[in-house]
Amino acid sequence: MQACNEIPVCAFDAHIHLYRKMREREMAIFKGAGVAIVTPFREDGSVDYEEFDRLVDFQIVEGTDAIIVCGTTGEAATMTVEEHTEVIRHCVKHVREGSRSSQ
């Protein structure tokens, strides 16, 4: 007979596996591949929306699941809140309208 304080390895492993699966479901907000794209600028400091659209289209054509705009590539620190907001709005509108040139 086993002592009460001993947990069979298989039952313990099953419990840990179930716990981890539950935590994965709670923590999985996004699924797939996400890419932080750069925000291209013109020489005068304005956003180059034509180039931006090309970058977004490339990611979509190649199967990217999520595009992170003004995210981790550093340019957000140099943009005003208004510029940041406008780039995000532009990206959402562009993706919804769906121009997918393969250039």
C-alpha cells in the first residue's frame, strides 16, 4: 500500500499537463505569426504611405497573421500621438479595403 503523501508520477504529470493547457488558453490572445513593420518616412519627415502600403501588402500576401504598427522598430518614440494614431488608422483602412499588389 502506498503512503498518503506519495503522488503517483502519472497522476502528477497529468495534473501539470492539464494546468498548463488551461494557462495556455487563458494567455493565448493572438495565434500565428506577427510582424512589427517599420514606418517609412520621406526626407521631409512625413510618413511615406505608399511605401507603407507596399510593406503591409507584402506581409499579407506572405501569410502574416498580425501586423504590429508603430511598434517595436523604434519610430514610435519620434512620432506625435496624432501621427501614431493616423498611421494605425491608415493601416486598418488599407487592410479592410484590400489592395494586394505583389510588388
